[in-house]
Amino acid sequence: MVNQNKTPFIFPETQSTVLPDPSNFFSPTLLSKPLPTNSFFQNFVLKNGDQPEYIHPYLIKSSNSSLSLSYPFRQVSSAVIYQVFNADLTISSKQGSNGKHLISSYSDLGVTLDIPSSNLSFLLVRGSPFLTVSVTQPTPLSITTIHAILSFSSNKTNTKYIFQFNNGQTWILYASSPIKLSHTLSEITSDAFSGMVRIALLPNSDSKHEAVLDKFSSCYPVSGEAIFREPFCVEYKWEKKGSGDLLLLAHPLHVQLLSNGDNAVTVLEDCKYGSIDGDLVGVVGNSWVLQTDPVFVTWQSTKGVKEESRDEIVSALSNDVDGLNSSSITETSSYFFGKLIARAARLALIAEELSHPDVIPKVIKFLKETIEPWLEGTFNGNGFLHDKKWGGIITQQGSNDVNGDFGFGIYNDHHYHLGYFLYGIAVLTKLDSAWGRKYKPQAYSLVQDFMNLDTKLNSNYTRLRCFDFYVLHSWAGGLTEFTDGRNQESTSEAVCAYYSAALMGMAYGDAHLVSLGSTLTALEILGTKTWWHVEEGGTLYEEEFTKENRIMGVLWSNKRDTGLWFAAAERKECRLGIQLLPLAPISEAIFSNGEYVKQLVEWTLPALNRDGVGEGWKGFVYALEGIYDNQSALQKIRNLKGFDGGNSLTNLLWWIHSREDDE
């Protein structure tokens, strides 16, 4: 992706005063490499490392030299859904110890958590119905539960035990060699044992699933990687040990994508575990191929602007371009500044689409004056810096304030902020290739910060910082401990980050970047449609929640919330707007389901009758209304008195006039 002969560019190094110390929980051998900052196991390495993480199908929590797992039940209201942690099983060494855990290795699809003082190593692989524990030296084990043990039995060789609790759960324990277990009301203990132990919940305590678990109990995954070999395709490959085939669990989006791919897998529809992400079903196979439909990354609208509307847009365009003045900008936040850059870049592309080149030189001048100081390190009041501790770009404002730039300095929202800058850089490079060549090293540093695919080629940044290989969408939350794991509010800003990277690849003639950017764009859109867009009559979430909501607020790995970081759930126009902005050609692909769009807009419109609703938010609601009622939306847009900081009258008119009347 980057010219391999050159050392990749890095921004000036700095020592952050607010970043946590990774050496508390990462094994010393990992500390010289860039480390994950927005990952599925992040809680394990923050503060005391004792908040749970959702590693499907279990919530897993490590504290006091023990590991607890919970097969969670869901608490549901119309405002929020979350999975409740109960320590169904807590595993520790009987000899007692007080050592903390260490992360000894991690991969795209798994993490190994060691408790060295107890000789326990937990191979936590996402989607495994088995919790796999390697007991590295002869050690007596303790397994406690908060429930009462009602029944307890073993096979003749003492390599399989079944226990039932008074909450209705049944668990099966498999051991690689005979293990002698005994129990009291709520504790199971063993003699000294070394080898592998695997524990699985028996779905619905139904013995018909027992044979499936038996069959696949002896093959266990150690780690898993996601391979991006060709556009719109991700392949999962696991390193496995033991004998037989590998059984793992797939969420609904996996199942959809597996059916498109060329797969040698067997889907066990009947082997089902519940999850906040929808039912997880068994899949047997040593690798999965997940294939998406292509998403076409284009600079301009796919249908073109209606000829009779051209004059109205050109008039707004001249006005908006006249208003560009870099010296009057007082904004220093990387997020809001990035939005101003992307807003101007949209004006240049709309001018191109309308064959109205007269205004383009002024936009180019504005883009150069706003982008160059950030790339050269001369911007007054903020700037990009490099953090070596975790490995990544932080901002000056974020380097000494956890809330600076919305937490960019603790790795929040990197794809959002940098995505806006990349959009501006892509457009400017398209319009002025000499400029693009001059600033290519800095441009690639920004894209690699959250889209580095190969940490050997570029060891400055972790691998795909925000993107989650198992759930197939991004996380915005960085190095902050949260009970419910990582979170993401705006899906559209995430989509636009990968879309902007693909555009940058087009501007630089970099087929690899176009492919990766387009693939991540397609996956992020599918994740958005699956988990953030709540259709009428949808069955993924409980009816009580689905009835009242058409779109998510903030989605957490362990929670679905209707509220936003910046607004209450009642402000439906904000919920719609934050999942649409910035309005760009790719927005068509996010909101391609016309029936859903109508449901969403009709659900949102009554909220606009409140006092004090911002004009900027109204603009986004009308933009979506324009997909199915072009004339009504156009009248409303013409009457707007203001626009979101990343939006303009030109952009809204372009959008309305490039819809088809019969959409």
C-alpha cells in the first residue's frame, strides 16, 4: 500500500500524559509492537482489567486470579437492551494465588489470557461454544457457581462431566485426560490436573445437542485471522489443535455472507445460542469465506443530476464557494475542522458533476490552506502527533486531555476524524496530482493509522484499528473502560471513512487501497443495516424495543441504547442525522432500502415539531424524505435557515436533484 522502499512517514513523536500504560496487562514480548486500542478484549487491559467482555456466546470477566463466564440473559425495555452478567462459572486454581492476568497473544478472532500464578491459560476465540483452558502444570482446579448444583454425573473414563444448575442451565465439561472432580452445593473441585479442559453450555439444556458438542469437543481453536485476499471477500482461518473438525458459531450477518461464498462448511441450523446480535448458529469448518455484494465507490452521484435542476444548484454553489474563507475559521478541534474540509471538498465534486469548473480554483485554494498546516505540523492550536506507547496518531489537544478532540488522544473516533481529512485529501489529489504527490507520505500515514493491514510492513500502527473482524463493523470507543465494552454511535461516519480511503486510492492509482477501502465500506454498510437500522416487524431485537425504534442511538458490544452521547433518545432527528452525516454519494448505499427509509422518516418527522430543533438536523431528515417524496423534501430544504457544519445548501440540492422520481 505504501512505497515499500521508503520508511513510512510518522508525525512528530510526543509523550501523552493521559494514555494508560499497556505494560500492566500485555506480555512484555508484545510491547514493542503497535497494540490494539478499540478491540473486543480492550477491557482486559484497562484499569484493573476486571470488566467483562462479550466473546460470543459468553460474557467473560477476569479478576482475582480467576476467570468467570456468563451465558447472559437480556434485560429489555423500549429504550435499551443489555446482557446481564451473572457468574455462572468461575474457574481458578485451588492452590490460591493473587497474580493478575496477562495477554500473551491476540489475533483477529481471539485472545489468549494467562493467569501465570495459577498455571491457567484461557484460549478465548470468538464464537466458540466451548471455553478452552490449558492447565500448564499439575494444578488442582476450582469451579464455583452463584447457582446451586442440582445434578452432577461423569462418563466411565472421567473425561466428560455434565452438571445442571438450579437456574435451568446445563453445562458439559470435557478433559483431555481423566480428571477427578467432586462437588459441594456450589463448587466443583479437582485433584491436580494438567492438560486441556473445555466447558460448554448445553443449549436450552436439551440433550439432543449433546451429541454435537461431544463430536466437536476435541478440536479447539487457538487463534484466528481474517484475510482480505480479493475485493468484497474476507476469509477466516483458524489455527486449531486436537482432532476432528472445528465447531464455531455464526451471527446472522455471517450466515448471510457464508451463503454467498465458496464454502466447504456445514451450517447446523439447529445448534443455537442466544445473543444480543441475533441467534448464533453452529458452523463446522476450518475456514469460512464471507462474500459481500460489491459496493461501487464513486466520486459523484450514481444517477446524475437532472438537467432542469442544474441552475438552482449552480446558484447555491456559487454562493457557498463565495463563503469559503480559511482565515476566518476559529475552529481548532480535529473533528469539526475535518468536517469543514470535507464540506468544501463536496463543493468541488458537485462543481465537477455539474460541469461548472469556474468555482473549483477557489475550492482548491481553500483546501490547500486548511489541510496543509495539519500535514506540515504548523496548524495553530492543534495538530497530529505520534504516540509510540500504543502506536498511533494522536492530536495535540488529545495528548494532555482525555476529552480533547472527543477523546482522539485515547484512540476514540479515529476513523471519523481522519475520514474527513482523507476525503479532502482525496479530492484535492484528484484535482491537483502534483499536490497529491508532495503530501502522499503524510496522507498515507493518516490512512494507515486506522487501515494498516500489515504490521510487518508498517509497524507504526496496529492492524485495522477500529474494524472488528467478527462483528464486521467498527468500534469508535478507544481506551476507556466501559462495563458494556466498545461502542459506536455514527455508522455513516465510519462508512465514509473507508469510502474516503477508497477514493484516496482512486486518486493515487492504488488498487490495493481501493479494494480494501471498498470492502470495508461494504461490510460497514451491512453491519449498519443489520444492527443499527431497526425495521418495522424486524425480529432481530425484541418486539418491545423494535415497536418503538426505527434506528439505534449508540450500539455497544453488550448493549443497544436509544440515547446518544450528545442527545436524549427523544431527539429522533439527531438519531437519524448522526446515522446519515456526512451526506455523500455513498449515502445511497447505506439507505438503499426505500421502504425502510420511509418508515424511518415517518417515525422521525413528528420530533421536528418540538421547539428549538436545529435546522442542521432537519436537513438530514428532509434529505432522506427526498428518496421517496422528492417535491415535499425540496420545498422544505429551500426554506432551511441553516446547515450542519459539514453540510451545505448546495449539497442538499445536489442530493435531492440526483434522486430518481420513482425511488
